[in-house]
Amino acid sequence: MTDSLEVALQQRIDLDRYGSNKRLLFALQLTFDIADIDTVAATALTDSSNDKACDLLYIDRDAGRVVLAQGYEATKLTQSQAPAGKAASLHQAVNWLFNKDQPVGVPETLLSAWRELHEALDDGVVGDVEIWYVHNLPESKQVEEEIHAARDAAYSRIQHGYPESVISVSASELGRATLSRRYESSRTPILVADTFQIPVPGAFVEHGDRWTALCTSVPTSWLRERYAIHGADLFSPNVRGYLGSTRSQSNINNGIQETVRNEPRNLWAYNNGITALVHSFYLKGDAVEITGLAIVNGAQTTGAIGSVNSGELGEESHVLTRFIRCDDPETVRNIVRYNNRQNPTQASDFRSNDGIQRRLVSDFHALGVVGYNGGRRGGAEDVIRRPGENQLSASVAAQALAAFHGRSDIAYHEKGKIWEQDAIYTKVFPERVTAQHIVFVASLLRAVDEQKTKLARIDIDERTKDQAELLEWLSLRGSIMLAVEAIGTACETLLGSAVSDPYGLRFKKNLSMPRAAQEWGPIVESLLAFAPDQLREPLLAPSALRNREVVTRSLNTFRSLVVSARKYNAAAYAPFADQVSR
């Protein structure tokens, strides 16, 4: 297992620029099916010399999820475990990050992360908080104890600051074996290959085009025994597995356990049951024989029941169960995708059959740009393979369009609304939108990302004051989307002519994404010189980017400076303007 994971990591040379955070980002992408990890990394990574033990803070408002992570990459793989001290330092991150009182003595970039987290908590959009320690060594009991202590501290902080919130907090040590298991699980849906005889009260069979299912009810005692023996291997299609149970009455897993203990005969009615992939099934009288078991939906139910002491199970009860047999890989992927509660259908999935999206998919294919799928997510292999440079995901395209056309707040904070709300969707993706225009705006976003990467690669002792200030600004949450919006407001000045319809802007030649970003490079470098002074306030104000009055005021000042400096930058603007069609 480990070898295949390491080979996959070595092949992801696109992640090499993140240094010791490469494995951490790979784990994030693999776990949450993230199409464009670079866009996420530009904001989520907080790793620096003064990162307060927080290498990454990933906030996904659409999915209601927060991940706080610390990473470690050992150069000597003979070590028996990862440093427990780094795991213990997660306490430091938890203490300042989840404290509702604004922290003091932390860098502005970390303060920006704190603000974004507490805005999400205040808005009640966070349902899951996960604490990770990602490394390339064997897992250990000592490290597990440290991260579990950090988990408990985070839960206590959240309960104190947001007592009305219903939030689950979990902790994971993603060492060599666990991350390898996640990787293999993404490639092989069924890891438990045993044959089981299950007593059942009855069953019936359903058929589809490429699948057959047996529907029945299985005893809770049998499910508990499977969890005791096989543990997380049961959840191979669901890389997050069992989240654990807190004592909060609102925690769903705790509720399942209380039902098993106190109302076992009502569990069938209270619970949605489980769905599992199997290699085969046979109905034999009062029993079902299955070979292979991979729970697609119901990991929390299985884990909660499996975590109850055998003496507390009470009267035998049953759980509604579907066993699905399918040999078609694409159908299996869809079964996993649409059943897996920890990988819910995203807002963009509902637009993938939209006429505009179907046209764009075809147009991007004709342009040679890969990865644009109209919002529909691919399978695990689409995430873990090394992406080509001429690639663009629909989610990043939507963010770039929204930001360029004046809604950096939605592009950054609420990208799901682009796909969910008709009023926003039709403004971001009007009928006249073209693949060429999307390349134009998405390559601008990429160029801003690349400018940040370029600055970060300069040795800290060799950075000029201006470079250090710009890098610090680009590290603020939401800055990259704001930069795209700001440059979008200055397009008439850049091009030296009126732009009647910004959606008509495109490069005259059909450029690849890397080549288009290269065209934007001198423009981005020139205009971002104004950003640290003129575009700071919108990122530091309460509800960063959402205070449109502050954003508009800052953008007007930014645009005025671009106008006043145009004659000094004509040498950079003119070649760019020659490449652009209005």
C-alpha cells in the first residue's frame, strides 16, 4: 500500500512547489475530492515561521466543514513515529484559533484566518471540524493521544463560544499507513472480501441497468461485530470513515448510541440504514450470504453501533440495509458519489446538464482545455492523477467569472451560491458567456496565484520591502479574488478603449491556460503594486469582502491610481492590449 501512495505522490510534481506541505495538500485533495488544489492552497496554507502551529486552515462554507492541520515530512523513514511535540503543538493552534476573543500577537495573515473562521461559526454554517496531523511515518499511540486532546480542547472552545451550534469535532493522525489506506480505498471500493452469513427477517431484490440490489434488515449485533473486526476497512468507499461521538445531545452519532441502548426496537424506524457494495449476494432461506462488504452510506450508523459496549446493546434490533452488486466501474463510482453522505452532491452537480454548461464543455474540448466538466465532479482517479497545465475546473472558472465581474465576495465566501441561486447563476454564466472569455478571466486568477508563488520562493532575507508587503497582502484571506475584481475594474484603462460588454473580452488567439496566464503576468505584477495600500481595508474590515461599500470605495481608489499611472506603464499595457479582442 505504502509504495503505491509514494509513487502517486512522486508523480504529482505539480505539488512540489509546496515543499513539505505537498503530502498535506494531497491528503486534503484526496479526502474531499477537490478539483483544483492550487486555488485552495493559495488561501488555506498558513505555514510560515510564525504560523502558531497551524500549517493549514481549510474552510468550506458550502460543505459546512473546517480542517485545521499540521504537517511533518521526515527525511529519515526509519523513525518509529512522528514527533509527538508537533502533534501537541496543535493545542496552541486550537487555543488561539477557536477562542472567540480576537487573538493578539499573531501575524495579520493568521488574524485574517481567525476572522474567516469565526464569521463562518457566527453564521452557523459549520457542521464539522477536523484536526489533522499529516506525516510520512508510522502512526503511534502517543501522537493519537495528543491530537485527541487537541480535539477535546477545540470542542470545549467551540461549545463555550457557540453553545447553540451543532458541531462535530474529530481528530485524525494521517500517517503513512492511514493515508495509504485512503489512497487505496479511492481506487478499490471493496477492501473487506470475506464471506458472511447473516440471519435476516426477509428480503427482496431490485434490478437496474448495470446493478442488482438486495434489500433487507441486518441485526445490530452482526453490524457491531463487523466493526469490531474490520474497523475502518468497512468504509473503504468513504475515506472519512466514522467521525466519532461526543456527549452533546445534538451529536447524531451519540443519538444513535442512545437509541441502541435505550430504545433498540425503534432504531429501524429512527435510522436511515446503510447501503453497501458487495461482490455477490444469495438469499438462502432465513439468511443472506454476501461476499465482500464496503459501506457506502451509513458509516456513522455502523461506527456508532460498533462503539457501544456489548453489554449495553440491550434487546436485539435491526438496521435497514441495501446490498448492491455492480461490476461496471462508472456505475460504481456514481453509486459511491450519490450515496456517500460524507461526499454530498455539490451545488454545481445540479447545473451540469444545463444547456450553457453542455455548450461550454464542448467548447473547452475544442480549445484543448481539459478538466472543465460543467460542474459535474469526476471520480477519485480525476483527483489523484497529476493534472496537466492546460487544465481548468468548472468551480475555479465560476469563481474567476464572479470575481472579475464584480462579486469577489461570492467568489470567495459563497461559491456554492453561483450554482444554487438562479439570479446569481444567470449573472455569472449568462447565455453569451464563452469558453474563450472564461480562459481570459481564469488565466488572470492563475496569474495572481503565480505571482504569490513567485514572491514566496524569494528567500526571506532577499525580499525587498515592497515584495514582503505584497506577499503579506496576498496571504490575507480573500485577497486573490479581490485582486481579480480590482484588475477587472481597470480593464478599460489597460486596453485604452471603452469596453461595452466585459463578457466579450478574450484573447485574439486561442491560448492555453499557461500561455494566457503568462500574458497577464506583467499586468498583474504592475497593478498589484497598488494592492497592499489601496486594497487592504476590505480584507480587514468585519465581514471581509461582504461590506460592498468598503470594497467599492477601495476599488475606486485603486482604479484611479491605475488611470494616473497609465502613461508610465504604457510599455506593459500596449502589448497586452494588442492581444485582447473586445
